[in-house]
Amino acid sequence: MSQKSINKAALIALIINELKQELSHAISAANEAHAAAVDDQSVAETQYDTLAIEASYLAEGQSRRVQELQSAMQAYQALPLLSFDETKSIRQSALVQLEGDSKAQHWFFIGPAAGGFRCQLNKQNITVITEQSPMGLAMIGKYQEDDIVVKLGNGQLSDYIAIVQ
């Protein structure tokens, strides 16, 4: 199969850029939630007034999201970009194309975080998955031309691994 190689460094740069944008939004949301939690208007007027409590929970959740995004960015910055062929088992940094996705030029990139992120690079559609996702669990440790079965809700996907980069 003659297939155009995807530049993994460019892909990582796209993912990190998306994470930076999400981080910027998350920091703004965390700051707004914190301000709302400590605002004079949030002080409880009755025992049933939970606005301040709700605002503090929101601030805590937003702060946790900021930490998750920072960790994801660090994980991608430290990710070694490995080359794969039919002799190497699939693991993080692999680009995998299933036979059923070859006409659509769709690839899965196995990353340390940001599962579900989708992008296009050189007319190739790429979805980031993690090792913990159903698709990631089905692929990790497999080789090019191995069959996979993935449970998706009540159904399942059966396909085989056409290409690994």
C-alpha cells in the first residue's frame, strides 16, 4: 500500500495548540468561577441559599480542568514520536488506519491525552484516542494486519489494522 506518511511532529503541534486554546478558556472560566464564589452577592441570605456553595464547587472543577490540560500539554511535549511498521506492536504515538477507514483517509493517533480531538492534516482525517478508550484498548499490542473487535455501546466494530505508522 502506498500511503503518504503523516508528519507526527506537525500533528503534535496541532494538538498542543488546541490544548493551549482550551487551557486559556479554562483559566478564564476558573477565574470567573472563583470571583463568583467570593463575591458579596454570593453570601447566603438563608439556610437554603446555596449560590456560594455552588460557585465554589464550580471554581474547584474549573481549577481541576486547568490542571488536567496542563498535564496533557506536558505529556505531549514529552511524548517520544516512534516509527512503526508491520514488525512493531501498536502503542502510544502510533498512527493507525483500519481497512474500513482507508477510503475516507481516516487515522487514529494514540496519544497520552486529549482523546476525541479531531483534526485534518494534509487531507488526512485524524482522531486522537487514548490507550484507555475502547478503540485504544482494542489496538494496543496489536500489529499491522491484525483483526480487532471493539464494543461500541450495544454493538461492535470488527475490522483489521491496514496500516501503522
